[in-house]
Amino acid sequence: MGVTRLKRKDRRNKTTSRLEVQFLKLATNIELGDRSAQKKGNQIDKNNAVLAKAAASN
């Protein structure tokens, strides 16, 4: 049996579901414990510090 092309709707669903899985993997890998502790110079901490500084100056 030959390979059939997916219809546009199915291609879109395939891509969307793949991206959703990727997003969930990235978002849910933070757990309590030593291995998940953020590093001292973490970019998120730096960003939060800059935002807090900007908000305080306004």
C-alpha cells in the first residue's frame, strides 16, 4: 500500500500536538529537590531583578 498524504487538517493537528507535547515537557520538568534548584546566575533571576528595578523607578 502506498504512502498517502495527510489532509491539511490532519497535518495541522499533527504539528499542533507535537508542539504541545514539546511545550509540556519544557514546562513540567521543574520539581522540588536539589537537582532542580536554580543556579545562582540564572537568567530568569536576572530578568526579574531588572523588571523589579524598572518597576520601582516608576
